[in-house]
Amino acid sequence: MRQPFLTRGVPWTGREMDDVQVNWTFTYNNLLRWGIPMDLSIKIANIGTPIAYDFAMARDNPTQIEKFDMETERMLPVGKKLGKFVIPVITPETLSWSVEKITGKKLDFRF
């Protein structure tokens, strides 16, 4: 949970830790009230809380790369945005899936 704070140079003090704990607990309890099982509520709160903090800090404390992107987008014509590209994560499973979709053959790339 520290990562969003560290990458943006925001101090990680006891107050922030308490705020994160309060927000995590609030999220977890709301999910339980909505009828989501306890294990799934924990997973969602563990994933969702850091993402929410990262989005909020991206707005308030952008990194150098985010500042560059914002400044570059301001120079573009109206209605144009910088293109974002996705870097695929290559694992034995994704490689096997790709080969199967292209060739129709099932290959196992695990050692």
C-alpha cells in the first residue's frame, strides 16, 4: 500500500496509515453489507484501495511522466489525445494461448 505514496514522493506518516486503514475497513464493510463473501471482500478491498489512492494521488501529485503527458496533451490540437499502448505480459500461459489462437496447436511453454 506504500507504493502509491513512494512513487509520487508523498510522505507516508502515521496519519496516512490510519486513513488507509479507515478507507480499507469502510470498503470491506460495505462489500459485506452488499452480500459479497468475506474472502472476496478482502480481495476486492486489497486491490481497490491502492488503486483508488493511486488515482487520487495522480490527480493531486503527478509523477514526472504524468506531468510530461499532461503538458504534451495541452500542445495537441483540440480533441486529440496521446495514444496509450499496452505492453503485454508474456507468461507461459499467455504464450500458449497466443500460439493456440494463431496456429490451432496446443503447446506447453512451461519448463
